[in-house]
Amino acid sequence: MTARLNEYQQPVGEPVTGWQPRERPARVTIEGRFCRIEPIDPERHAADLFEAYGAAADGRDWTYLFAEPFADFAAFRAYLAKAAASSDPFHFAVIDRASGKAVGTFALMRIEPVHGVIEVGSVTFSPRLKQTPLSTEAQYLLMRHVFDDLGYRRYEWKCDSLNAPSRKTALRLGFQFEGIFRQAIVYKGRNRDTAWFAIIDKDWPLVKRAFEMWLSKENFDTSGKQRASLASLRQAAAS
């Protein structure tokens, strides 16, 4: 592709016609088939989440998070109250529609409305949420909200480069790996090289189509097992 040149014959990026800064995320509830996502509310969600996180056999789910496992409910509720008061990160609870209980949280963060860039992070999914259709649907609902409702151009996923499950999840969801930022963060007294992933607005139609195919009733057998993987459906949609 031929590069665009300015009046000084320097290569410059493509124009973004009619671009205007986007709105910041608001307190909305988003309904899905398996789950809904809603802003964190300690009064409604703290007990459910404390119980759900307590179902884990050990504390390994917290290794790559900034927080540590909570020894008691009071400490956890205080943590959740602080999260609920924050506008960036902006935290959401994931509610299992079958039980009506909160089973995990995640957040929109590093919100840059001027540039249309936003990150999903602080993904804290309990054993009752991980590797379920709810988990995938929750990620899809938030992603769809960012691109379709808010009109952002770029949706990021970042994690410790050593966090193999997070890197695998990012690729499964349709994020593209962009590289490693070395010595990006110091947390819990140790270094973090950060792996960067992103979906941009040009990627979104294909990624969205694959999600919709995966989440359809036809993609699950009578036992609730997927018939086709998300990655295979994305590949099929691209062909």
C-alpha cells in the first residue's frame, strides 16, 4: 500500500474522518442469555462474590492480580466498596442468570475517550464462572458495549507475560498479540513484563460474528457442550 505523504513528503497515517471524542462508560446493565453484567454494588454483590471466590481450592487465581485473597468478609467488602467508587477502573459484576448470583468481576480501565481507546482488565472470575458459556458471553457483552454502543476504536487486553492462561484466553477471544513491554510494572514486590493484545474496530465485525455463532443455541448439544470452538468459528467466518 502506498503511504500517504504530507506537504513535506513525510509519510503520515490515514485520516480518521469525522472523529469525535467518545463518551465515558456509564452505569448500565447489559443482559445476555446466560448472564448479565452490571456495575458493582457491595450491598448486592459482596456476599455472593466472597462465597464464589471462596469456592477455589487455593489462591492461585490471585497470583497475577494486584490484590491478594481476602481472609475475611469485612476486608473483601471494603475492597469491593473502593472498586465500586472508582470510575477508572470501572468495575462490573457478572451475574449468573440461572442462580441470580454474582460469580465474578471485571473492569473497563485506562479509559481514553479522546482517542477511543479502552482496556478490559482486573478479570476476577470465580470457579463458578471460569470455562463456562457465561464467561465467554460476559466478555462478548462488554466488548459489544464498547464497540457498538460507545463507538471506541481500540479494545485492549494486558497481562503479565508469564500468565499463560490469560494470554491463551486473549487469543481465544479474538485479541491479537502486539508485543511485550519489558519492566512495565512493579507489583507484589516483583517485576512484570506486560503482554499487550488488542482488537480494533476493523477487527470487530468478524470477532462479533464468531461470538454470535458460538453463543447460539445451535452450537451447544443437549449436555451443554460446545459443538464448535470460538476460534474455529472465527476462522470459518473469515473464509
